[in-house]
Amino acid sequence: MIRDGDHTDERSIVADLEKRVARLETRTEAVAEAIRSLAHGLEEGPLAEPGERTVAEAARRAYELLLITDPHRDEEDREAPR
């Protein structure tokens, strides 16, 4: 026998799962973009000048991408005193 409360619990569980999947998809996309950025920075074209900052810039960009999608960042923001 299924009660109304059971449907509410199921909907809540499904909604929570959908949120987690969405966050995971966002994080996965950010990691893929960070990897592309690093790979691009490591590629040295034939016209590249010695000592170009492309690798450092790519690493900074990759780090920023990962920070933006850090799932713990939201938790820290909520816990921080205002």
C-alpha cells in the first residue's frame, strides 16, 4: 500500500538526485574545459616565441574553471558569517 507521504518522499529523492546529476554534469564539463585549456597551453606552435606565458596562462585558466564549479564553494559560502 502506497501512502501520499511515500510519493512525496519519492519525489524529494528524485529531485535531489536530479540536482546531484546536474552538478556532476557541470563539474565534468568544467574539468573537460580545464583539460582542453591545459592542452592548448602546452601546444607549442612553430611561431611561438621562447618563454611565452601560454602554459602559465592555461594553468591559471584551468584552475579558475575548476574553482568556479567547485561543489564545496557553495557550502563554504553558506557557512561563512555575513
